[in-house]
Amino acid sequence: MDVFLVHPSYSSQIEEELKAWLNERLVELLEEQPEWFNDTVKAKIPDDFVADPAMLLRIRGVDIEKNS
């Protein structure tokens, strides 16, 4: 999804909708791993866009069970 790859000013008007969309679909995106949801896109997602801290760790590639 290119919206995460461009300067944040391009999506600032839809930021709240984008956050809601991402949080509603995050589990599905992480499970299905669509081609566009790659490491580059994940790295560009701002931390404050993800409501669940555990999901943020998954996006960042942190293995929660391994670190417990």
C-alpha cells in the first residue's frame, strides 16, 4: 500500500481513517501476508498508527514468545 511509502503529509487528511482501517485489518494482514504488505511497508507504518502494542511488536518482527 503506497500510502505508507510516501511522505506523511500526503495522507495527513485521512490519518484517522487510515489508522482505523489498519487496526481493523491488522490480524488478517499479518496472517495472509499480501504481496504489498512487505517489510518495507511494515517499517514505514508509524508506531502510533497501531493501537495494540503486541501487534506493533509483530509488525516490527519481534517474536514475543521468544522474548518472554
